[in-house]
Amino acid sequence: MSANSENHDRRREISRGMVGLFKEFVGRGPTDAHTFVNDGIVVVLLRDTLTVAEKTLAEGERAALVREVRRGFQGAMRQKAIQLVQEQTGCRVEAFLSDNSVFPDYAVEVFVLERPLGDGEDPAEVYEVPSGLE
């Protein structure tokens, strides 16, 4: 399999996994998700993430409350999100950052990896497998 094909598969699986985590923790998943991997950074951009109840609150000028609740969900799914990225990249995640925009409805999940993968580099040959993923 080519490096481009492997990278595409990795990005697709991270996007699918993050949509699944939103469904598990929030009750519905985003309608659109894209993952970008570059220089040791994994960014997942998700669109249309809010529930009907959250949209109702936001339209009633309670957007700050919606963002606060979302931070709670993001904290709850933190470990599973990190595990997903570590499994797909073979790299240890050093930092996880997450935020939401209510208007327009976007979420971003950012993972800072231990170090960037080079082109065509096999993660299994570069990184020690994080504990618990053997």
C-alpha cells in the first residue's frame, strides 16, 4: 500500500472514530468531519455538531452555556479521543486541545504528537507503541 493511501486511510479512520465518539458522548454525531495530519499535528474539523437542544439554547442567547457544556463533553471523551489517534498514528499524543464555535457550528480537536512522521515512515518503526495498545 502506498504512503498516500495509508495516510488517507489513517485520516478517514480518525474522522470516523471522532464522529463515533460524538455519537457516544453527545447523542448525535457531526454531519461532516475532516482530519488533517501535518508536522506532528492531527487536526479534526467537525461541522454541524450541536443537538437540537443546544441550538435552541444558543438561539436564545445562551451560547456561552452551550460552549461550557461542550467543554464538559470534550473532557469526558478526552481519553478515548487520545487513544483513537494513538492507535491510528502509532504515535504518543503529548497534548490534546479542543474547542467549539456555536455560530457557525464547528468543533475542532487538535492532537500534538510526540514528533512528526516523515513521508513514507512506518509509525511502528519510529514510535514505541503506547502502553495498553499492544
